[in-house]
Amino acid sequence: MSFLIVGVLSLLRYFGIVSLSPEQSFGTAILFYSIPSVYYSLENGRRDKLVWATVLFCVAVIFVVRSYFEILDTRGIVFVLILFAGGAAFFLLFIENTGTKIFLFVSLTLILLSYISVSFLKGLGLFDIVNETGDLFEAVWPAILILLGMTIFIRRKK
């Protein structure tokens, strides 16, 4: 369904009917996928889908926000998003199973860390460290992907 939404929005953009950027189209499609997925995951007790749908929802929000506002430091946002999305995922896991209090504690810790990183640690140069780490990963990312792919290929069942 998400691919269908992206395709229709892209086609409408091509003919000039709508003026959505690809980022807006992709973010909207992910939102249309993630919101019902969270609901169905809570209904069916599928924790794996619940975590992925929550993280995808947070990613979609970033896509939509970035399409409407000019944000200069995107790596800093990604770092905060990782912390916040993890916290949101653990919070939904807690809602799904309120007997497991560790999910609540991890959730609150990650959300608090995301707030601290954006408010206090930015002044201490945390985002500079994140940018340097991002530059390093850009240099070695292809090698990591090749090694990961080779490992999966070699360890597959024949």
C-alpha cells in the first residue's frame, strides 16, 4: 500500500497536479504504513512489528519535517531520532505488556537522553563528534555493506 501511495503521489507530481517533494511523498507513505501497523501489532501481540512500525513512524515524521523546514544539522537530528525512536518503541512495548517494567525504564531513559542530547550536550560538542563519526562511516560504509552481504551469503542454508 505504501508503494502504491508513493507511486500515485509521484505520478500526480509528474503531471503537476500536486507539488509534493519526494521527501514528502515518502514520509507520507511511511506514515500511512506505520500508524495502522502499530495498531495491528498491539492487537496481535507482534512485538517485532510494533518496534519497526514505531521506528518507521519517527523516521516518517523526520522526512515530513525536513521537507517543510530547512534543517542544517541533519546528523544531529538523526542521532536524537535514534534515541527518541528507541524510547518510543520501548514505551509501546511497555503499553503492550505493562507487567514488564524494564520497558518503561528503558523508554524513559532513552527519551530523557534524547532531550539531554539536544538541549545540553549540543553545547558541549556532541554533534561535532556525531558529524566526525558520520564522516568516518561514509568512508567505510561500502566495505561494511559488502562484508555484511558476503557473510549472509556464506552462512545461508544450502
